Amino acid sequence: MSLPVGPRSTLESLVAAGGRLLDLALPSACVGCRREGPPLCAECRSILWVRLDAEPGVPIGLPADIPEPLLQLEWCAPFSGITRRALHALKYGGERRLAGPLGEAIAARWRRAGAGGEVLVPVPASPDRIRERGYDQAALLAAVAGRRLRVPVVPALERIRTTAAQASLDHEARARNLRGAFRARPGMTPLGRWVVLVDDVITTGATLGACGSLLLEAGAACVSAIAVARER
């Protein structure tokens, strides 16, 4: 986890610049307690660290509820309360400033519990969602986490169609829903490297499994994953 990185990434610089513009245009308030101040105050931010010292969520080599072919699956907090509100504000409310504290939580949890990893790859949103929001939330999270971990971020995947919510589908329907939804970008897969997928929320894990399989087929050595929250 110690590959050197260059100057501040363009994506992270845009996150910071966008945050400064929002601070000037709108009075900032915490999404957790609603008090005036940063988009997530220090007190409410602490909820993101509840699993910081916990044992690794899914250790390599042990039987566990983990989607194949991932080696390890990690998350920072349950998908509830303040964490849920923060992620909804980032995804649906245009509050991209929240990528900062959420991405930092990802970096802290992976630094403490991650077994390895050389490259971060965000799980991409669909083109429709990116056009609608103006950004890809997983890419913002990965940019912040990559900087904190000093690990490069590579957009090695793209989503080529919108999918239905996985949580409401059975196993077979999930597989059909994801079939053909993603593809590896030619020449972008980190060949022979240990990849860590980055996402906002883990629901069934099927999306992460599908993305992991694509990366392995394209030449990655192995794949793990981490998200801000897990829904169960």
C-alpha cells in the first residue's frame, strides 16, 4: 500500500474547488445534526469510525459471506442514521463536499484492516447518473482515499447501462441484472496488480463480485473491495 503518487490529483482538486464554491454560495450545515458549519461536523463524523478498530470484516482465507472472486470485503459503518444521510446527500443532494470525510473514513479503515492492495478502482455509476449528478460519487471517494493511502486510482471500469436496485432481486435476477452492465476499459486494467474496488454502499455484494471478475479477466492479480457502508 505504499506506491508513490504524484501531485494532488485533478479529481480531488476539483472536489476541493467545488466545495469552496459551495461554501461561498450556500450556508453550510452538517447533514447529521443540521448545525451550521462543515457538511459533516466532528461529532457526527465520528459515526464513520465505529468499525475502525474492529477485526477485519471478511478476513482472507476464512469462510464468510463474501462475493466471489473477492479476497476481502471491508466497510466503515452500517448504512443507517448519519451515515445514510451523508451518502444520500452526496449521491442525490449534490453535496460533493462530503466526499472528503467519507473518503478519509475509507482510507482509515483500509489502512487499519486491509490485507493489501496496490491500486484503487472506483465502481462506476451509469452514464445517465453521472450526467444527472454532474459527478461519479465512487470516483470522488476513491480520489480522496487514494491520496490518503498514497495509492494510485485508476478508472479501469465503466458501466455501460443502468441497472435495477440489487437488494430487491433474487440470486438469479441479480445475475441477469448485472450481465453486460460493466466492462473493463481497454488498456486501463492494472496488470498483475492487487486491485481494491471502492464503492459507496454494499448491498448484496453482487456488483462488487461482477466488477472483480471483469478485472481478473482483464489481467489484475487479485481483487478486494471497500465501501463507506454496508446495508445489513
